Amino acid sequence: MPQITLYLDDSTQALVDQAAAASGVSKSRWVAEAIRHYAAEEWPSDCLGLAGRFPDFPPQEDAPPVPVADTPRIGF
């Protein structure tokens, strides 16, 4: 199993210690679970539940086309 080294300031270390103890897991497991939670590439279910909840928001098919060329910039 790969290992990593984390350098934490004292207050962050105290937060990890408290959170791991409150969860009843080791610090390594708590950090691994936090990484999996925050590094996941999935939308949370509460965000997915918002899909289609805004009746005045146009569907993608009705959205204006994205311009191909960039707008000319003003020089300084």
C-alpha cells in the first residue's frame, strides 16, 4: 500500500486528531476518506436533484450558440 507524508501545522493536526477520534477511525483512514470525498469527480446527489428545477432556465438546445471568434480587445 502506498504511503504519503503530510506536513500540517499544529491547528490542522489538532483538527485531524479530533475528527478521527470523533469518527472512531484512525487518522490515516479519516484522511483517506476525506480525500475520496473531496476529490471525487461526481456531483453530490443534492446537486443532481436540482436538475430541471428551474423552469425559466433554457435547455442547452435553446441556448445561444457559442461565438467562434473572440471579441477584439482594446489596446492600451
